[in-house]
Amino acid sequence: MITFLDHNNSLIDPETRALNVSNHVSDDGDVATSAFGTTVNDRNAFRIQVELDQYQGSSIQVKLRVGSRPWITLTLSYPFGAGAPGGTTRYRGVFHRLVTDEPDDAVLGNQTLLCKLRDLVLVRYQQGTECIEQAAIRVGRSASEDNNDHPNHLRHDVRLLKVNVVVFSRPGTTALDGPIDATATQIKVDSVADAHESGFIQIESEYIEYDGLDKTNNRFLNCTRGIEGSTAAPHADNSPTLYSTTTPVVSRSQVMADLATIDERFAQATIRLNRPVSINMGGTGDPGVVLPSVFLDGFVAANEDPLQNPTEDEQRVVGYADSNMHSMDIFYVDELLVDTIPVYAYAYYPSANATQDSAYQNFCIVSANIYTTLSIPHEVMHVLLNASHRSSEPDTALFYPTPAAGKPVGGPKRIGPYPDAQSTGVGNDDTMKIRSIVEVLHQ
């Protein structure tokens, strides 16, 4: 008989429980195994036990597969009951921890197993080519099943985060080909080759809406001058002219990679994205959503905590949010500035919203030019925790203020509780908090 054991060598019943992704730093040594009775600190660690009617020597081998990944061979080197007349022998292997990215998977050989939520972990014991025993267990249970709040942490029901993504186009710069007066409705520039068929342009401090292109003669057509409270004015030849290109600030494939990273990180809390995710790339061909006029020179966020007086950019962006009050919106822009300082990304959450308007919460702005791999999961933590940064945050925490490039094993990507959180006293209940609101969000 094949069974799955938890970190204390207690039976995990696949009918009522599931395995979960470890939130420990993967190379911390907490799954070191030296004997049949070894226990470990990582509560999400597990090991395999095979009970046989006959002693098969000092070790046996089993095959294991996670999801659709290749089968691997594991050696169970810790027997108990060997040679007992008429008795059985139980064999146990090392402890394993489930991880969700390649750097974590690389640190402990077969003790770390790459997975995603809802994968099936399948174990087989064979003699020759004949399968004698087989057992299976899920990584995370379906959302309809029992929750995994303490003390039922091994139940691991999957909770779903609803997300809406909007990708704006990159701004472009051309120049006036000849001067214009304050009444011109056709504006000739050096090139309109990569401009949207309709949209907005900015010349100096004037915003202009256009509703057509003459690509042969490089003209913006049907122009409405002095919109958005600006003033129609004459402009000199060669004046820089900002417009919205037909190139998105990030590709669809990059968005998909970023969404996969959210799933990787929040698997620690048995949370994943509700799919399919709505991704607005501006229509056919993914040109990016046409930039509102006020975005042409960069997205400017208010330097306020809490937010009381939204900037023109913030007032405009909330109009692109979806209508589901329980979803989180992610907006990709070319450049994000707080005052004049470029930032990776910026989260808007209820406790930082003093506008009395719920539109200004449960979203984040991402600067496509400089954000890093873990920037977006970090901003999601702001929204789910409904909190700003905390003092004494361990530098291995996903909520640590400084983002990391890539997904280093010791980098900021863990969600408490785990040993670093316990040692600093910060984030021990983060998993419980974010799971409690992830499907409805703070309002």
C-alpha cells in the first residue's frame, strides 16, 4: 500500500486533503531526512511510504509524476520492520517540497518537485514491468471543497483571484512639418506610419483629438483643438508632437508570462487566477489601447497616502476598469511617475483611498519600461493585504519593498507564515488574510 505522509509522518488522506506548495525558502535545509522517523519543520513537506508484505531489502524504488511532467525514480531508503516473521515492512523516502518555479526546483534534486495548483501527484510501485501499487493526490483541492484555514491547513481548497488586464500603446514622437495656427484641423507631421486611425496628439501644452489619418501625406485629420481644458494655440515648424502608436507597451506573450508568475507566487497560499483572464490589447492585431491625451507624456500618480486628490491620469485610468467590483485591474503603461520619480509599479487599495470613491482601489499601474519579474505579484499583495509596506519585513518576503530581477531562491517571493516571517514577527498570518478576501476583495 502506498500512502502520503505529512511533515510529522501523519497520514494525508487524498479523499479529504491535498498537498500544497511550500512557502519556505527552498534551500533552507528544513527537509533534511536521515531516518524512518525523521520529522521536519516545513508543514507543507511530504514523503512517500510503501508498505509491503515481504521484505525487499534495504531500499525500494518507486516512480513519481507531477501533472504531465516526466516520470522520475525515487529511492525509499528508510525501512521499518525488516525481517519480522509474518510481518510487513514499511519503506519511507526523503521529504519533498512542491515548488512553482525553475530556480526553486533546481536546489535539492528530487526533494523539490515542480508543480502548479491542481496537478495530480501520482506514485507507482512496480516489480519488473508490473505495477503492484498506485496512489494519487492533488496539489490543492477544488474551490468548492473545504477550506484550509487553521487547523485544517492540509485541505488546501483553491481560491480564485479575478483579474482584468489593460495594455496601453506606446507613445510616439514626431514633429510638425510646417507651422500651424490655432484653427488648423489638418496637421501635417514627419510621419503617421504607426499612429492609430483615431486618437489624441499633444503639441506643447495643447491636447488635440483627431479622427482620421492621411498616411500618404502624413496628416492627422478632423482635428478638434484645445481639448481636456487645454488651449488651442499656434505651433512652430518642427514642434515635437506626441501620439499613440500601434505598438503595445508589452506583448500578449509577456502579459501571459506575468500572469503565470502571479500563479506561481500565490500557489503558496493555494490561490490562483480565475481563467480565462480578460486581456484588453486594443483590438485586432494587439496594437495596444489608444492612449488618453493625458497619458501621452507618461502616467503621473499622486504622491499622497492616502489618496485624496487623484491626478488627471488617475481619474482617466479608472474608466478602463471592468465592471466587476470583486476583480483586480492591472494597467500597463509606458512610464509611471510619482511626481517626477519613475517607479516600477503602484498599487491602489482601500486603506490608501480617501476619495470616498471606490473606483480608486483594487488596481495597480505597471511601468512597462522598468518593472521586474516580481513587481506585479508584489502589488497584488498590497491589494490583497490592503496594506502599505511594513517595517522589519524579511528580505525573502514577497511583500519586501525592493523588487528583485528574476526569481532567485533567496529573493523576495515568499508568503508567511514561514521561518523568516516568524523570526521577524512580520507576516505570519498573511496567508490567512489574503485567502479570506481574495474572491471578494476589500471594499
